[in-house]
Amino acid sequence: MAVTREDTLLTPELIEQYTAAGYWSETTLADLFRRNAHELTDKVAYVDDRAQVTWGEVWQVSGEVASGLARRGVGRGDVVAVQLPNRIEFVFVLAAVVRLGAVFCQFPPDYRAREIEFILDFSEAHTIVVPDVFRGFDHAEMIDGIRGRLPRLVNTVAVTTGEASSLAGKDAWVSLDQLRRDLDPEDPAPDRPADANDVMRIAFTSGTTGEPKAVMHTANTTLCMTRHESEQRGIDGDATILVLLPVGLNAGFGTVVQVANAGARGVLMEKFSPTGLLDLVERHQVTTFLAAPTAVLAILREDSLDDRDLSSLRIVQTGGSSTPVKVLSEANERLGCPVVDLYGMLETGVTSCTDPEEPYEEWVGTVGRPYEFMHVRILDRDDQDVAVGVEGEIVKTGPTICVGYYRNPGKNEESWTADGWFRSGDRGHLDGNGRLTISGRSKDMIIHGGANIWPRELEEILVRHPDVADVAVVGIHDDYFGENTCACLIPEPGATVTFDDVIDFMKDEVAKYKLPQRVELFETFPLGPTGKVLKRDLTDEVEARRKATASGGAAR
């Protein structure tokens, strides 16, 4: 079933409003790829660890892929699901899909059968593109195992990765190279993008709790965001952007699009390591990158950091989860360029960002001021606006917000206020300078004996402890209080932290009821693809430890 504008929350009035304001236009992502091919034909567009391609080559190859897909029935509004790593082939497929006016639906290579079957079934995907084998895992075999339960799946396409492949003799599969050769002679280079207000992509939320939601974005909601980010960060055609986060998730996808928007050069990093990142910055003279807070912390811990030539860097961005204050402070001092903290989410794009022109001491601990086009309000439980400095739910409206959840009217009704503001599910407050501070997710709140406790508040305190490298606060079940607070800590190398240490450090900072009832020590935290701590997995591990030992609140 093709995705149409009728599946969205778009109205003619909304389109007219944002078009008149200059936020939306008729430009599509296909138009940007075409423009770059014509104006920057021989300029290097994207680089990965195996090859590089020019903008002219991106346009040529994507035309061949588009023709092969069209010959196999892919048309306007059909969903093409893509599970590829940070490699140039991702760009070829993306450009091909938008040239056909089809709907792009990407997810990262570490998703497995249950997650993928849900995505393919819910989106009614027409075609899927996967690596044949990646990091020793046979993706083609996985898809074959669920194919029989996906009657709407027509095409299965594999990108050969050089690992031992199981595609031989499988007639149901076609390689990306074969698609390029198997052109439609009457349509060898399709170029018929959808309208800029039609659905361009469906992206699923991370799904760390419950089943994921399918978020719909148009070319306009997507390009408005990347265009503004480029303007704000000074990203132009001379920029070299490191694509560090997985392209299968929103931030990595957005960075690939940002490269096309600016006509810049993108360097695709397949697997993060701090030494590998620093090598790429030096080798390619990278000017900017976006990294999760955990990656920034790993870079700061890298022994060779102070000996590296990072003079090409203009700005580094972080965000996606709570960024500890001391990490931001140290990064601004040691990376040789401004390091800013942004706040965004899949449904809305980036809402706010700290200002690199302002001393970080003035904004650290906040996520900066909301962008001019992103209107933000803080509401209480009765949907009434609260005063400056008072915490509540963050709601937003603006031209980068998604156009609804696909095939989920109940979630649409739940997620927008009666007057059209998107409910973020985040808690926070605005201060007298207009800066936004995030206190946590509504669902992350710990209720201890009827009192509300926000993990972010405690995390910001504990991460200042000299022997604590990282912290995540979770709620654990208690028969009497409902929930108790557990501080999960990664100590600095060679350090030890006890329960008493934690209480002594915090007791003058917060009310007694907010103090942790338990401390657990870890070497690493379970992380999602974007570097966010998977708190549900962390809670499960703490509960397992509790069952295995009778040591009340002692640290491990």
C-alpha cells in the first residue's frame, strides 16, 4: 500500500502558513542531488573507508539504481526499507528512492528479525535493501526467515560487503550491482520526485520501550531542519562533515542530507573508536561532526588527544541524551573549537542549541535557546502554561515537526494538543534568559513514596564526583515505596566509589528523599545505536543483581 498525503496531519492551511513564512518550498532532496551533480560534478561528495564518489557519480549511479527498482515495480509512495551501514551505497539508495518519489524507511544494521519484521509489516514495505553479510551476520538469511510472513514484500536487494555471502543460488535476491545493470531501457535514469509536501520518509522510534512508532517526514520538514542547521553552524560547500552516528537512525540520516544540502563533503565512519575518529579528522581535515555524549567522553579519554592536529575543526555538536556538565566543559577546553549541546528528537528535529558565540560557562547545563521557528511552551498537568523557571512538559510547534505517526490515529490524538502543539514527553523549564533546561523524560520519572524524582537532576550532581566517569540513575521496584532510586556508576580508571561516598557527596545538594537507596558499579553501560544509555536494560541488570545477592544498598 502506497503512503499518501491523506495519511498525514497536513492541512492546506499549514502548508500555506509555512510556505508564506519561507520555511517550506518546492525543493526536494532529489533536487539537491541533481543540483550538486550539475554544479559540482567532479567534486568529491562522500568518502568511506573503501572508496570515494563525486556528486556527478552519485547522480549517475543513483539513476541506475532507480531504474532497476522501477523495473521491479517501485513507484511513488511505495516504502523502500533500507538497513545499511555507514557506506556510500546508502547514499546511492537514498538518492534513487527520492528520485522515484518512493518513501525511504531506514534502520541500523544491528536490528534483528523481530524488530525488522515489525517494521516491514507495519510499513507494508514493498522492497528491502540489506547487506548480504555484515560483521559476520547473514542479513539475507535473516530476511529469508521472515519473508513468508510478509506478503506485501516484493523485492529483496542485497549490497555485497566482501564477507562470505550466502546469496549464491537464491533467485529471490538481486544485488545492488545487478540493479544498476538491469536498467529499464525506456526509463534508464528516472527523475520524478514526489511533491515536497508528500511523505518522503518513515522513520521508526528506537523502540526501547513497547513497539516503535512510525514517524512521517516530508522533504520540507527534513530540509527546513538541515538548511537551518547549516546556516547556524556555518556549514557551507567548503565543509567536510564526519558522519559518525549510524545512517540508519535519524541523526546519521540527517547528517547525510546536510552534506547534500550544503554541497559539502561527507566522510562516512562505519564503526566508532576515538582513535579512528581522530585519524579521520586529521586525514580529511574534518570541519564538524555530531557525536553522542558517550563518544565525546571517549574522545576526551583518548591518550593521544592532546598530540593531534584538530585545527580543521570549526564546531563539534553533541546531544541525544543528557550531556554531563563536566564533559561539555572539558570538551570546550580541549578540542580547540566550540562544542555545543543540542536538543532534538526524531519527531521534531533539533529544537534548540547552545550558542557557540557565548561563553560556555553561561549556558552549560542548559540546551540553549529554542530556534526562532520552533515555538516552545512549558505546560502543567492541566495543559496550562507555567511561569518562568517552573518545570513542566515541553510542547512545541514549528515547520520541522513531523506530519504524524503512520497508521496510528490514537497516537496522533495523544501526541498533539487540541490547538496543534506537539507533546514531546520531555520535562524541563525555561529560564529568564530564554534558555531551556531538560530535567528528563516523563516516563523516566521515579516515584518514591509518592514523591517525584527526576534522574537528570541526580545525574548532573553525581557526574561532578571526581571518581565518577559516568552515571545513570534508574528506578527499581520496592514493595513499600513503590520505587527506589539506584545510582549506576562507572568509576574513573583506578578509582573506587562506595555507597557512603555517594551519600556524602550528595547530601548537601538535594533533599533527603532524593538520595539513592542503592549504588551499583559498572565497567560499561548498555547503549543504543545513538549512544543513549538503555535504562530498561540497565534496570534489568540491577534487578538481576539484587536477586543474586542479599547485600542491601552496598556498592559493587
